[in-house]
Amino acid sequence: MSTSPPHIKKITLAGLIITLGIVYGDIGTSPLYVLRAIISNSGVINHDLVTGALSCIFWTLTLQTTMKYVLITLRADNKGEGGIFSLYALIRKKVKWVFIFAIIGGSTLLADGIITPAITVVSAIEGLKIVNDSIPVVPIVIAIISLLFIAQQFGTNFLGESFGPIMFIWFTMLGVLGISQIIHHPYIFQAVNPYYGYKLLTAHPDGFLLLGAIFLCTTGAEALYSDLGHCGLKNIRMTWFYVKTTLILNYFGQGAWLLSNVTADPATVNPFFSIMPSWFLMTGIIISTAAAVIASQALISGSYTIISEAILLNFWPKVKINYPTQIKGQMYIPSVNRFLWLACILVIVFFEGESKKMEAAYGLSITITMLMTTILLSFYFYYKKVPIYIIIPFLLIYLTIEGSFLLANLNKFIHGGFVTIVIAGIIFIIMYVWYRGRSIKNRFITFVRIDNYLNWFRDLKVDDSVTKYTTNLVYLTKANYDHDIESKVIYSIFNKQPKRADLYWFIHIDILDEPHTMQYKVETLIPDTLMRVDLKLGFRVQPRVNLYFKQVILELVKNQEVDIVSRYESLRKHHIPGDFKFVIIDRIQNYDFDFRPFEQFIMDVYSVLKNIGISDVKAYGLDTSNVFIETVPLQLDEDNPSQLRRIY
């Protein structure tokens, strides 16, 4: 069942304005630094450079953003949701090993997102240097970014309502400023001819390497896909053509100004602020700063979403997630917020608060994300039975385009690009270890037929010689089928410490490939004795087991399917509900069992990560006073260790 907001179902003015505020922060603020990065890397300003750069920008936005993302990728929606993890969820059951592409893409997307708030806010505030060269940029930027991260814990709905109108003003400003220069040099539109781009890449001494700077114009394209669920396909497509028009007008306006000022110093000039009339400069800086803050907010919110999806897809340790407002999808993850804030501050300090130095490192990681999306899309198309003669050209075209961008961006590695690669590497290790560690642990789960033990439950329930453990005993089970149960659960109930109860509950959490499903199913295995509840939750729904289980119990009681009144006579006559106790089985490594060296390394790191994250008790929202954690060793029931031989 989808719970998408109504404004994304159809095109409305409100939906279009909201989309402007949510989707385009990153790609929309790229005019702040793209052309400056190109001319500073080339070291010269001339006709061939400017027209070639504009041609490359135009065709990059057309082929990469419009064709790949807006027209093709947005169609690969998962019940209305988008993003690399949503795409992975669509195909994970068909190709098990594609998880590696998903975690590489997710890791690099998170890593490159760290530098985005820094470069956008710094680029906007640097406009103040034109007014007064002595203004300290770094303290102002750190203050703005710190306030933004502090505000996350209170919810940002009070800010979000203004994002759309501000971004509309921003894009309108981009278009008007561009036109103000183009009217003096209309011939600048000759740059639409792809020949000029080809000439730049082949004839200019560093033409191919300039692709690294040109790529910055499309770094936010992945956000269009990630925000699909917030805004909807129609709203994104409709607003994109307005956004793209204003972006092109602004880039071409900057190019027209550069051709009129070829003697300007390419190392210091910023054509974005140069095309502003002097009387408008302060207003332009204020609007630019507001747009930069909105872009930063979009990246922060996007990071929360990525991590929450990673947790449910078993790519990330369980961490605390807060919901500061009632708005659907708005969350706050304290640990991620602290990490992003610290990383942004370190990036600003490392690059000495100069956006020019950040440009030298920016974009390397996101090219890897785009490559991973292309690969996953190809698998998706294949399983959707798209003709192979369409899939292969798509794959070849975009592997060539994005591969070229990656090769050009590799030049950034020694100029600071290693920062995002190192961060992406750390995130990748966490995701890989957590996924593989859980896979290794799951190998040690053995299931038995519950039918073989039904009489055991009946007999234990009425055996007064065993002290009653609780009225309602609840176990979380990984068994996917009603007729199965883990052997360790049976051992826990009947062997380790016989646990007599009046009613036994098995709860299974089934994380579905769909994003927002919230359903449950109840199976009565033994009337008034043994019940199984299957919670079917989408991969974007937080598994609040305690809350959902209470809802299930209330509905079962209302339908007279179960009696939860205490079985103690003194309490039952007053209709007092019986007590509930949850048992969580924590499987830990038994060091009598030897893993292969690599798997042992995985399990050692997994154990460290598990201690950093929160427990299953907190993750599932269980009442700690009613939970008992039972540890069992990781071992197969049929394990037969080296036998001792008796001697006489």
C-alpha cells in the first residue's frame, strides 16, 4: 500500500513549487562554480574555450540529465520511489550478487554529498569578497553550516515550506541574469553545435581533462531519481524543462560575458557574480546563499534516507532514528548528522575555505554512483524484458560517457579527490562487512517443522510442575514460512530453560521490495496457545515492532480471535491483561568453530560495528523491561567436532 503524498499524483502548481524546492538544490546551484572551474583549469579565456565549454555543458545536461535520468531512469520506479537502493530492491531477488553495485553506488553518493554543502555555501559566500576582500569567508560558512545541522533535530518543515518559492526566485534570477548578457551577444548560441565541444576535447591541450570540471554541471542528476518518491514523475519532468532552460541561459550568459572580457584573470574571476549589476550584487549574494542552504538541506535529508534504507536492506548497523515532525518521511539520525557536520567542517578547513580548491576534488565519487546506476538499470531492463538491442546500446553509450567523465575526474585524485574516495571506501567497508557478516551468521540458522512440536506446546502449557515464565511469550523469528521455526527457538523454550506460558507468539518481520507497504497476517497454529504474526513492511518503513504488535493484538481482541486477559484467577475476574515477555536470541560466535581467515576478519569487524550500533531491542522499539536477551553460539546443529576416543 503506497502512502505517497497527494501532490505527487498529478501536476499542480503546489506540486511544481514543492518539486523546485526539493529536487534541484545541487544541480541548480552548479552555475556558481562550473564555468569558473573550467576557465581556472584551462588558464586562458578565448572563443574556442568558452564555446567548447558551453557546448559540452549543453550536451552533458541533455544526454546525461535529460535523456538518462529524466526520460529513462525515472521510469524505473519502485511503487513510486526512486534512488539507487530502490532500484536495487527491484532486482535483488533475481540477481543476488548485484548488492555489490548497490553498496558501491550508495557509498560514493554519501561521500560526495559531504562536499556538496561545503562547496555550495562557500561559493555563495565568496561573492562577498567582491564587495569587501577582507571579509572572512570561513567563519561565516562554518556558522551557516553548523546552524543548519543543529536545526535538523527540530525538524525542517518550517524551512521546507519556503524552499519552493526561494528556488523559483533563484532559477528565475539565473535566467534573467543570463538573458541580460545574451542580448548583447546572441551569437553565443552557436555553442549548441556539438562540433565546438568536440573541438575543445580534441584540440585543446587539456581538453579531455576539462571534462572533470564540465561534469560538475550534472552532479545533482542522481538527486532527481532519489527524490522521485517525494515529488513524482510528472512534477519532476515538468519542472526540469524550466530548470534546464534557466541553467542554460545562465551558463550562456556567463559565456557571453567571458567573451567580452577575455583579458580577465582566469585564476580569480567568477563569471557568475560578474554578470550581476553592481546594484544587484548584495541581493544576488543573499539569494545565492539561500539556494546554497537549500541544496545543503536536500543533501542532508537525502543522506538520512539513504542510511535508513541501508539499515532495512541489511547494509548498515541499526542506529537511532528520530522523527521530529509528523511529516511523512522526515527523519533525523543523530549519528549521521554528527558525522556529516564534522566531515563538512573538516572539508572546509582542509581546502582552506576556497571553493576553487574544492572544485579540484568535487565530482569524482558521484561519477562512480552514476556508473553503478547505469549497471543496475541494465539488469532492471533485462528483467523487465526490454529488448536486448535497446539494452546494449544504452549500456555502451552511458558506460562510455560516464567512463570518460570518470577518467577525467581521476586527475582530481591527487588534488583532493582522495578525500571523498577515502570516505566512500570507509562507508563501503561498513556496508560490505555488515551485509556479509549477516549472510555468514544466517548460514548457521537451521529450521525445523513446527508441526513436530505442537504437542510439546500443548503439554508445556498445562504442566504445573514448571513455573510459569509469563502469560504471553513472544519470539522474533527469521522463518519465512508458517510451518518453520528456528531450532534455537525450540531449544530456548523447551531445553535451555523450560518457559511455560499461556500463549506463545512468533513474530516474523518481512521487509518487502516495495517501499511503503504496511500489512500483517496472523496464523493460528494452536488455538489459544500458539500464534504467528507476519509483519509485511516496505523497505522505507521503520520496523516499530512494539507499536505494530500492539495494534495487531488490539484488532485480534476486538475480533474475539484471542484472549489476552490474565489467566491468574485473582486478576482475570478484574479483566486485567496478562503480561508479555519478549525473548531476543542473540547469536554470537563460538570460538571453538573456525572460520576461513577472510570470513573471520569479516566477523571480527562485524562484531565491532554491532557494538557501535544500537541493539535489536531499541531498533524494534521494544519495552526493555519486558525483554530477555538470550545468547546462543553460532554453530550448525549437525556439526560434529573431532571425536574424543575413550581409552581404558
